[in-house]
Amino acid sequence: MATITADKPILPKRKPSFHFDIASSSLVGLTVIATSVILVLVGVVLWLSFTEGTPGDPVLQYTLEHYTSLFLDGFTYRVLWNTMLFSLTTLATSFALALPIAWLMERTDFPGKPVVFTLMTTALLIPSFAVALGWVFLLHPKIGMVNQGLVALLGLSDAPFDISNIFAMGVVEGMNLTPLSFVMIAVVLRSMDPALEEAAAISGAKPWQAVLSVTLRVLLPGLLAAGIYVAMIGFAAFDVPAILGLTRRIFTFSTYVFWVLTPSEGAPEYGSVATLSVIMIALAALLSWCYRQAQKQAPKYAVVTGKAYRPRIAALGRWRVAAIAFVVLYFIVAQLLPLLMLAWASLLPYLQTPSAAAIESISLRNFLNLPKELLWRAGSNTAILMVVVPTITLTASVAISWVVLRTRIRARALFDFLAFLPLAIPAIVFSVAALLLALFVMRHFAPIYGTLWILIIVYAVARLSYGTRMTNSALIQIHTELEESAQVCGATTGGVLRRVLVPLLAPSLLYAWIWIALLTYRELTLPVVISTSNNLPFSYLVWGFVQASAYGSASAAALLMLCLMLPVLLLYWLVARRAGMIAPR
Amino acid sequence: MIGIRNLTMTYRTAHGEHLAVKGVSLEIKQGQFYTLLGPSGCGKTTILRCVAGLEHPDGGEIEIGGRTVYSGANRTWVPPHDRHIGMVFQSYAIWPHMTVFENVAFPLRHKKPKPNRAEIRDRVAKALALVHLAGLEDRPAPYLSGGQQQRLALARALVSEPRVLLLDEPLSNLDAKLREEMRLEIRQVVERLGVTTLFVTHEQIEALTMSDVMAVMNDGHIIQEGSPADIYAKPKGAFVADFIGRSNFLSGKITAMTGSNGSATATVDTPIGPIHARVESEAQIGDTVTVAIRPENVTLLPHGSDPGIPHNHFAGTIDTIVYVGNLLDCVVSVGKERVRLQLQPSAEVDRGAQVRLAFPVEHCLALRA
């Protein structure tokens, strides 16, 4: 997981020269294709934001009207304000939880660290729509159990809690992103040379002075980069604001794009959707620019050599119990409780507080009533995606990394930049772009709308920045002389790839493959605007039930999904442990 | 066996262009052990990598065994896998996912025509025996010590019986003792097989002890080429004199000359007084030169004793004495200059003592500045 922060473009000064042959040409070809798909998707959105019309119109009208009406509409600013509040609440919540936990894991003698690391890594992968659904069942003003219980107990006239406001949504998202923040902060903490602190101590600084004047100052750029990264994810988040806020018309940008695209009556205004997407891209680009700036600052202080130091471990002493309580409480409230609610709701015909009557009415009816045929189709679609998407993504990633790191092709910096783009572009924009591309451009010569292909392309491209970051850092660790010696020994580029590079990359590739497969499994945002009843994945099935307010079916399907995920999760855990990816030191 | 003519090579980096090799020509004869010696960044490794085909030069010509593998003029380019060379890398580049056997068998498996299994086994065993690694075939490569990895890299480079062996600072990752052992061993193996060898190093001791011919490089040029003994005794220019061994340098103008060019003796007016020195290159009265003398050639005499020669002796004070085991490293102030010299560890000298230094004329070399 150390690779999460290592996504700067890395261009070594010396590269071996290479000879154009079949293997190297196909690697370059793959790179060009993969990066052009990204360019085309962004290009289509940009182009259509200046047009008026629907797919099938013979001539598209060019106009600036979408931009003017959007900028003159007060509601746009409301959404912008909401999105900002949501992002900041997300960031504040996740850091408030993750910072202390990361510090406990990295710098104290907290007991049972491997368990916490494993739980955190697993929690990274739990679908956030499942957790969000759990929170609906807990705190929804009408059906939420806590509200129901308190109203009955205290004889209130109104529900005391409301989950459907921007702060509550931010807190839920923040709790969901705590594992991510945790992993990033842990890496930053781990990369600090303890000698810096020790030098402060020897120079006469008291421990708290050393923390203030050295530790925090050294860690600040790294933490800032992590913070901007989390804010970026909050900005692009769809699951939580969609499930908690959409029914109440409380929008962030992601859900607003979705809402404009799926009007309750009439045809959607594709031009407006494209324009909103362009604005999202611009804002996301601004954020990722900040992120890169912060990252550039980070190596100045915190050592990002990948070298792991052994810092001084503080003894918790009598604070031990409090520390354990804090961590356990986080897991119970943020992860276990919502998932238990999901299970509880899936067993009941309608949501009710635990009582003799409720237990009486427990049954598996919600599961048995799920539409079998649709379930089977969604399941097999998801299975295909989980195999095909990581394979395509990683093949393209290896090609891109090889071109960027091992050749002197002039455009390599451009390829590196394009492969970074999917990190910056919100997922909802990607799926909007794919939809527009399929409807406006490809409908005549390659009708991919409604097929699994459109999902495969979008999923694979959206994961490309993650994939290339993994393959970049893996390739950098392979000494170029290992390849050069194979060349000198008579191997062609293809031979070097087959006999040396791929075997050496294999552990990293396997890890990344399973990780991307799991992300594919839990993905909801990408399919949400391009899925039809034909090519829907499992997550979209759950989403469909939520949209229809069929909460019983939704919770049953979500729970089923979680259960089916367990064997893959176990496999991931085994691979990750072997690769040393889940480990306190 | 290896011919390089007018080779140039530029690196293009984010910080601009860097001309690494500036028109180098050299000729390595069949069976010769040829060393490129120079400080880091002088272009020596670049030349080696150009011979291997791992770099694309900008211009010039490279020939291996009569076959042109690169020519800037004719746009000839043979990729590395077709050059039939053996190479030992600085990091050894032992493939960690293979066993010792697989590592050595690799070049044979990519040879055309491919030898059969029995022959591969046979030749791998022979190559391993050559470097004293027999019996380690099945061991995973990462489970070898540094010295063993070095031997393995050598076996892999030699197994397909290449006509040319390239060595890229192969000893720099070994500890001092092992390095000395491997110097001898590499030299013996290479000699036994009669393979033409191009060796790159920044350690003068390796160049001096191993080479038939060595070339001293600086800043992309070959400064001097010759046998180790020649280069040590008759360095051309201050750079070589300082880089090979150590030298004291005193500069001044030539005031008088005796003898003819080639074996002339000049009187050089240095800050500590006139010094008589040999002149190898063409020089005239009035030229500014640098007189070089190696620390081991400076003689120390007690104060007031008779040096026995009419010139080249100077009074001084002992400044520092450093004990380095097999000798004493000494610095003597003569006027404003400081002269370094080496003494036997048994020599009885004290700091601050008044002494006399003698510079034997045959060891004083006047180099053009």
C-alpha cells in the first residue's frame, strides 16, 4: 500500500536504448491506444458541452448557452457550496479518526497491530453503498431505527436525527474513508527518519517540543498531500451522497450530474450534463494540481526513498485501555454497526426496532424473492468484469510503465501524464463521458451501449492511474541491468519481457490484479449511468432496489454481495500478506 | 578484435544535453586485456555500453571481430542480442527468479542454433567449474554470497564462448580482500580462454595490475594510452600523473635545457627554487610547465647532511606524519609549498623537525601545463 502516495511521474536520467521490434512496437502501440481512450473520453465531454441536441440529431447546434445558464443559476453555487462542505467534513472526519489510529499503530506499543492493519485493509474494500445503506436504516428520519426507537421511547413528535444533511453525509463518507487516510498517514509516519527527532532531543528539546518543532514540521507536506487526496475522493464521491441525499434533493456535484442526466420526465439535456462534467473536471484538475504541488514539497523533508525506518516506540502505559477502546469503538460504529443493520433489515419484511414481534417476523423472504434471472445476469456480468478489467488494466499499465521508464520515446512524459488523469477525473464524469461517446459517436459504427464492452472500457481506463502507479513502482525496483544482461545474452525485447520482466513483476502484478478485481466488484459510480438491464453488474442491482425504495431487497442483495466477496477478500489477504502489503513492522 | 573510430555520444536529460563521449578511437587486439580508466562521469562506461549495444551513439563506428556493429555514416545498427558478446555488469545482474543453472544456461538457450539439453548441461557445468562454482547448479541465485554472484556473472558471460568480454566495474561491489582475489582470478580465466576483454574501472590499482593496455580517460576523451608500466612511469600531463598514483606538482618556467628532445633535461624555476627535470614532450625555454614527482620517489635526508648531488635538494620542516600501516605518509613544508612523501614505518621522524628533501632527476617529470 506504500504505493498510494508514489504517483509522481518518475523519469530516470539514464535509460537503456532499445531496438524497435515486434514486442517493443506492440508495447508502444498498447500505450498509445490506452492513453488515447482517456483523451477521447475527455474530448467528447468537452465537445458536447458546446452543443445542443440529442443523439440521432443530424446536425448538432453549437452554443455557449449551457455555460451561461449554468453560471447564472443560483443552484449551481448551492451545489458547489454543498460539495465543498461535504469534502471538508469528509476530510476532517477521516483525519480526526485516522491520525490517532495511525499514530497508535506506528509510534506506540499498541497490542495486536496485525489485526488492526488487516481490518483497515479489509475496510478499504467494503462497498461504501452497503455501509451508507446501513446508516439509512439507523438514522433515516422516517425509517431509521434509532429515530423510531427514540420517538416511541420519549414520545417525541419529530425524529431527533436526520442523516440526509450535508454534514451527516460528510461524516459517513469520512468514516468510510478513514481506512484510506489511515494507510496514507501510516506511510508518511513510517517514512520519517527518527534520527531527526533524536537530534532534536539531543539538542535539548523536550519530547513535546520535538514533536512540535520537528516531527510535525517534517510530516506536514506529506500529511497535506494525503489530505488533498482524501478531499479529492470526497469531491468525486457518489455512493454516500446518492444513497443518503438523492431522495431529499441534497446534491453534491456527482449526484447533481446524475440527477440532471436522469430527469423524471422528458429526455435528458446532454449538453448540460456535459457542461457540468467539464466544470467537475476543471475543479478536479485544480485539486490534483494542488495535490502534485504538495507531493513535490513532501520529499524535501520526509524521506520518500521507500526506506522504512524504525522509529522510537512510545509506551502507552495507563493510556492503553483508552487507546484500545478508541480503535474498537471506531470499528464498531463505522463498520460493524451499519453492516449489522444491513443484515437485520435484510431479514425483516419492513424495518422495525428489535422486539419479540420483530424477531417473530424474521425470515429469508427478502433473499428468496430476489429476481433470480436478473441476479444471475448481474452476478455473471460482475464475474466477467472482475476477470477482464484487471487483466486489461494491468496489461496496459505494464506497457505504459515500460514505455515511460525504459525507453527514450519523446512522448513518454505525455503518456505518463495521461495515465495519471483518471486519478483526477471523478468517476461519474468517466461514465458520463462513456455514455456520451457511445450515444453520440460510436452508435453507428460500434454500438457498445448496453453491452458489457462499454463497462469494460470505462472500468479499465478508470483504474489505469492506479495500475500504472503499481507497475511504475514495481518496475523502478527492477535494476535495468537485469534486462540489459538478458539482451547481451541474446534475448530480444520479447524474450526479455517473457523471461525476465514478467517473472520479476509477477508478485506485484498478482497483488494489483486482485486489488483491481475487488475494486471492480464494489464499484457503483461507473455503472450507474451506463448500465442497462442487460449489462448491469451486481452493485447496480442493489442501486436499482434503493432507487425503487425496495429497502428489503436492497439490503438482501447488498448482504449477498458482501458474502460472495468474502472468498476473494480472503485470497487478497493471503496474497497481500505474502507481498508484505498488510503489515505493521 | 574491437575497433572504435571517432565515437561520439550525447545524453539528453531534463537538464539539457551532456556530451559524454567526444570522438574516441581505440583498437583492441585479439586476446588483449584492455582497460578504460578514469573518474566517474568521464565517459568510460558509456563507451562500453555502446560496444554492447545498450546505447545508441551519435556518430562514429564500432567493429567487433571484423563485423561493423554500428556505423553512424551507414546507419548500421546491430541490436545487443545479435552482437555475441559476454558482459559482466556492475550490479552483476543475476536474475533472482532463476537458479544458478538457469542463469548460466540463459545465453545458451538464446543462441542460434540452440544446443541440445545434454550439451547445455555440459557447458554450464564447465563454465561453473571454470569459476569454482561447480555443484551449486540448483541453488536459487539470491542465495549466493557477493563473491559467488560475481563468479556466477562471469560464468554466464563466458558460457557461450563469446569473442569479446565486457566488464563494467565488476569488482566495485566487493570488499577489499575479495576484490584482490577476484582481480587475479578474472585475469587468469580470461588469459586461459584467450578472450578479448574490455574492462572499465575507476580504480587505478585494478587497471595497473590487470591490463595489457590501458587508456586513461577524462571528460569524454582518452588522455593517454599505453602499458601500465609506461603510463605510471611516463604520465602525459598533470591529470594522468595525479590520477595514476599520487604526485607532487610544482609549476614554473623553463630557464635552461640540455640534451635533445625526447630525453632532454630542463631546469624549471619553481617557487621553491630551480628543479632539474626530464622532459618527454616537446618543450622550449620560456614554456610554463609542471614538475611532477611521486611521493615514494622523494628522499628525506637529515638536516645538514650532504645530499651528494649539486641540485634538486631543499630545506623544509615536517608538517604532519600519518601512520598507515605499511608506511608513513608525511607532508613537509618547503617555503610556501607542501611536499608529500612516503617513508618506511621504521623511520624515526618527528613533527616540526628540520629536514632536507632530495628530488632525484630521473623521477622529476616536466609536464606541459
